[in-house]
Amino acid sequence: MNFWLFKSEPDEYSIHDLAAERGHTGRWDGIRNYQARNFLRDQVQEGDGVLFYHSACKVPAIVGTAEVVRAAYPDPAQFDPESKYFDPKASGDQPRWYCVDIRWQSNFARPVPLAEIKQNPGLAEMVLVKQGRLSIQPVTATEWKTIARLGQAAR
């Protein structure tokens, strides 16, 4: 089992939106960065843990957890000309973009803000600290446990 951090702007799709989905399960789509796509396509697996991160907001923070319930499959939005994620270079035979399905697990009792993460010596090597703009990032088991403890949630 692996651990990941998935970023979303809360105005676009928040942890509350995921929790409100039927079965608390939603599609994580719209990824249009090749490195993030490669993580989704090649490494994210069913059963992996997800730290849900709210970005581009007043206080960026990890706000809860989710679990991957369906491994990578072609993102249907890339084939839809009406979608903002449409990609005219993508085809059914050669999709360019992938998505996964995740299920909400928990909201943290308190968000774990980026500023706090950056000040924690045990989290100094997190991808979030070193390569902050990446929307899908690996997280170590130790980082997961530290963040869960800080947010007062456990897996």
C-alpha cells in the first residue's frame, strides 16, 4: 500500500464535496500535468491512502483522508469537446490523461496548514515542501502518520 497527497482547490472540489458524493466516492480527474499523470497511471493503486489537500485558498492545508477505490483509467473528460479538460490529441486508442476514483474516509479534527508542515522537522523532506506545485505527490508512511496525528485522525 502506498500513500499520496492529492491537491484540489476547495472552490473547485473540496473534501466536503467528496463526502457528499453518492457512496462518498468521486472521480479524481482533470489532471493535466505529466508528472502527476504518470503517478496516477503507473503507481497509484486501489487501496492506497490519500491525504486530501486544499490548495489556492486562504490557508492551504491537509484537511482529511480518502482511499483509492479504482486504479487509473482514461479520463473521460479528455474526449468531451464540451469539457474544459478536452484534449484534441487524445484518442480512445491512445489516451493521454488518466483519473482514479477515491472514497472519502475522514475529515481531520483540525486542518494541518502548509505553514505548520514547513515548520515540522519530521516533514522537511515531504514533496509538498520541496515541490509544492505538483498536484499528485507520494507521501511516506512516516509522513502519513505524522500528518494524521497532527490532524487527529488515524488510518
